[in-house]
Amino acid sequence: MNRPSTTIKQIADATGVHPSTVSRALDPKKRHLVADKVAKRIASQAEALGYQPNRLAANLRLGRSDLIGVLLPDIANPVFAPILGGITEVLSAKGYVPIVADAGNASSQQISFVETLLNQRVDGLILATVSQDDELVGFCIRRGLPVILLNRSEARDRVSSVVSDDDMGMRLAVDHLVDLGHRHIAHVAGPLSTSTGILRRDGFERAMSRHGLQGLVREATSYTRQAGAQAAAQLLAVGREFTAIAAANDLLALGVLDPLKDRDLRCPDDISIVGHNDMPLMDVVSPPMTTVRIEHREMGRIAARMLLEAINGGSGDIQHIVLRPELVVRRSTQARR
């Protein structure tokens, strides 16, 4: 025989508080409205009585799902692990659950994913997939779905975003190499359809110009190790000598190592390399990679907080949060001989 469900009123009677207090204490979004000692007493009593909240019924009344969609361009990229960790940390504390989609870079596929998420009644989206003039952003705006951009921004100022200071990051990389005596420096740029590709390339060129230098640039077709290897091979085939490479991300920087080995060139003895992101394990590759560190976990936290504020009736003002990167020096760079 099924045991009768425990009600909020029964918990209220057992703890000597009003049912509305019990309701707030057991709702992650409203728990902060109840004194911590009282909330713990209520939670303990609810557990003892075997209380199971009917979240589905409550959400149907409110027209919400407590689900948040998170679209990534490449879930295999290790940089997204800390980002997702930060997002999940904030969402779970407020009773929300992320649904993560490996959406690629094709707008048609991304829109298809979002249509599926809309059928699941997601309350909002965090997008790490955007291009400069992003079709998906317009799609979400037309449907009134709260959206926050993460890691990349778009050229049009339509929704809020949280990104790293890409210009400053490349300035840190170039200044470091120049301080080591390098004057002939190349840049493996990310895809110029993305804000990170454009802003980091422009940041590289501005930093070189400040030192009175002219750099050599090759665009990678994607943010992958293979694309980094192809771009580096093109740079090496030009015939113009360079002694250092600043890459637009760590996967591209790892890709640079492959054509160097094919030509019996060593890093950093022959060519120094700087990556960008400080994704997990950059300290254990060979050689350990000098890179520009971005606080990806904090980026995820901020994006989640911004989205929850928008969902819960925030000001509606568009905000652009820019995080400050830092240089992490390891053994892939050394003084020019």
C-alpha cells in the first residue's frame, strides 16, 4: 500500500511555523528569506517525514521548468569544463538544472537544438557559440527567451555577455615575447567569424605596432589542434623567419608543435610558443605551455547569475562584463638566443 504524501502543513505543524515559511524554506529560490536556523530545522523535519516536493505541479502553475539550456561549440574542448562547473554551481544553488548541447558552429543546427529546448520549456539560454552577426541570437530574441552570451560576443549590441579582455590578453603575450628578445613574432589567429578570433588578432597587431614591429598572421579554420597545425605549417612555408608564435587559444598552440617536430624544430629552443586560455593540463604537456589565463569558472558563474537575474525580472539593461586575463609563464617560452 502506498504511503500518503507528506504535506507542507504537516511539516509546519511539526516545526511550529506557518506553512508559508515551510514553503519558502524548501524552495531553493526563496530559502534566503528564512532564517538559517529555522530553514535547517524545517529541512530536517521534511526529510524525517519523507517529504517529496511536487516541483512539476508548481512549475506548471508558474509557467517555468527550472531548466536552463547551455549551447557549446565543441564539448570536447577542455576549456568548457570549468565554464560548465561555474554555471552548474550557481544554477544548482538556485534550484535550476542545465541542459548542455554540443551545438557546433552551424546556425541551422544550433537553431534546431534551441527549438528542441523550447519544447522542453527551458527558462533561458547561455550561449558560447555565437558568431559576429549571430542568427541564433535573433531567433531567441524573437521568441522572448532570456539569453546571455559567454566567452564570445557578437558585433550587434542585442543581449548581455561575459567575456575576457581579448585585446589585453594578446598584449600580455606579445609583451612577454618582446621582453625575451623576440622581434619576429607570428600569430595563429582563431576563425575571424568569431569575436575571439577578430579581437585577439587585432590585439596582436596593436601590441606589435606599439613595439614598432610587424607580425605575420595566419587564420586557423577552427579552434582545434589540427587547424593550428595547418596554420603553423603555412607560416613555416612562407620562408620568412620568426622566432615565436602567439596563438589565439591553447588547442591552436598545441597544434603548432606538430609541424615544428616535422621540421626538426624545437620549442622553445628554436621557436617559443604562447597559448591562450590556460585550459586544463597545459601545465603537464611537453613543454608546459606559457599561456594567457582566463578565469573560465568565474565566467560561468557570472553568466549564470546574469541569466537568473533576467529570468526573475531584472532591470532588462544590456550588460557586458569583461574579465581581466593574466599571463602564466611556463617552459614553452625562453629568451631569444
